[in-house]
Amino acid sequence: MEKVGKMIVHIVLLYIIFQFGNWIQRTLHLFIPGSVIGMMVLFILLSTKLIRVSWIEEGANYIVANLAFFFIPVTVGIIDYYDLFLGKGALLILIVLVSTMLVMGGSGFFSQWLMRRKGWEHE
Amino acid sequence: MSEFVIAISAIIGTFFIYHLAIRIHRTWRYSLTAPVLVATILIISVLIIFRIPYETYMVGGKWINELLGPAVVALAYPLYKYKDTLKQVAAPILAGTLLGGVVGITTGLLLAQWAGFESAIVYSLTPKSVTTPVAMAVTDTIGGVMPLAAIFVMIAGIGGVLMHHYVFRLFQVNHYLGRGVGMGSASHAIGTATSMEVSQLEGAVSTISMVISAVVVSIITPSLVQLMM
């Protein structure tokens, strides 16, 4: 029970930082989402020790390990658009998949090749 | 009152189905059984079978969605934890992600144009590799349709999760660095979620790639589009 309480406190803290990120985005009219700004803010706060790791650790670990859970409502939303991909629209899915494959393979291969070539590898 | 009951059922139902999906993935470890895929398919099936509209599901779903923000903020923790390791591989991560950004925009544009789609659709498809809010903003700038852009982002995310085993085998990507860069560049946060299920280090690389990719794509897309259209 104590662990759950701790986790809730951690998540509330993460939520406050998220809202702070949103505020920065609105005030400065940035194109980067508030959540990503919040991520950078938390990184800076951790690096400068203004926030201790122990204040967010359990909550962050739990969320990060279960990140997929938070996407489910969004991905279920595809249900409203299935008719878009009937007929010629199906070709659009294929195009997105082929392009995604090339991005994934190309960027992954290139970074791995660079790392091994320059001897950056370490395990 | 009934709204409250709907919300609670949707949240508990999603939670339950997600854990069921994790169990399924532990038993059969394939790309096809990635928890986000299985859970999405199961929930869509439930909605279809019981004729529940998506808006009704979202009465509860929006609360889970609300936590997506702090969930992304939480990604700073693995970044911080592995910051020394990540610093040493910053150059290959950056170079790989830059290449990924250019490949994503150009191949998306060329293929959709070649297939003969109207320009509004082509523009909506172009920024699909980056996280939804950024992709929608970019699409708006170059003259695409925002909701359509959000769907393509989702297909890039889910599709990447579905294909990553085969893609990495095909391109001989086997190191956490290459895998993380590939997942983050091609499939944004949905890819990062899957990387985090492998290891926090791969997930941290994926997080960095996702963020760099969002910045790069939003800056270079308008000029690349002008150059190619």
C-alpha cells in the first residue's frame, strides 16, 4: 500500500511538470509538444539535483515499463476511420508501411554502422 | 452517474485487457503479439461486438489519454539514468536520426505522389514518422489535412511495432543503439514504448531519436516539400 501511495505522489509530480511544459509551450508558442518540453525540464531538474531521483523513481519506472498502455485509447480511435482505407486508400497504408520500414532499417543500420566503424561500441 | 460508470468500466476494461495482452505476449513472443497491438485489437473487437461507439469508450479513455503527457515526461528518467552512456553514442544517434528524417519525408512524398494521390493527402502523409502533435502542426503548415495526418502517424507507429523484428533482421540491426534509433525515428513514442519493453537503455536511445526526429522533421519538411513538389 505504501508503494502505491509513493507511486501516486511520483505520478502527480510528473503531471505537474507536464502542465509546466504545456505552459512553456503556450507562452513561447513552440511547436514542440508540452509533454516533450516537460521531459526536457525533468531531465534538467534531475541533472541539477533540484529534483531527486527518489522523488520520481518508482512512478517513472512503472510508467515507462507500461508506456504502451497510455496509447491504447488513441490507437483504438482508428476504428472510426476504417472506411477511409477501403479501395484505393489501402494503398496509403502500404505506402506508410514501406516508408516506415525504410526509415527504421536505414536509420538503425546507419547509426550502428557508424558506431562500429568509429569504435564507439561498448557494452 | 451513468457517465461515471461508463468511464470507470472503460478504464478498468482497458487496464484488464492490457494486462491480458502482456500475458499473451509473454507466452508467444512475436511482433504480432506486441501488447499495444493485441490490446487495441481486443478493445476494437469488444466495441464492435457490443456496438459501443468510440466516443462512449473515450468517456473513460480520455482519462488514460490524459496520462500520456506525464508518461512522456517520465521518459526523462531513463535518459538521466543512462546519460553517460548516451553521451558517448550521441554522434551516431544524431546521424542515424537525421538520415531517418530525410528518408521518411522523401519516400513518403515520392511513393504517394507516384501512386497518384492528390496533394492534400500527400502532404498529410509526409510527417508520419513523428509524434502526433508535431506531425499535425507540420501537416497544417504545408497544406495537408490534420486528422488524416494523425491516422498516418498511428499507422507508422503500429506498423513499426508490427514489422520491427523483420526489418531489423533484414537490415542486420542487432545492437541496442541501432534498434533504438530505428524505433524512435520511424515509430515515435509507440516505437519507444516497445523499445522500453526490451530494455531501458534501448528505450532511452529511442526517446532521444524520437525527440530529435520531431525537431528535424518539423524544420526540414517545408523546404523538402517545396523542393520535390
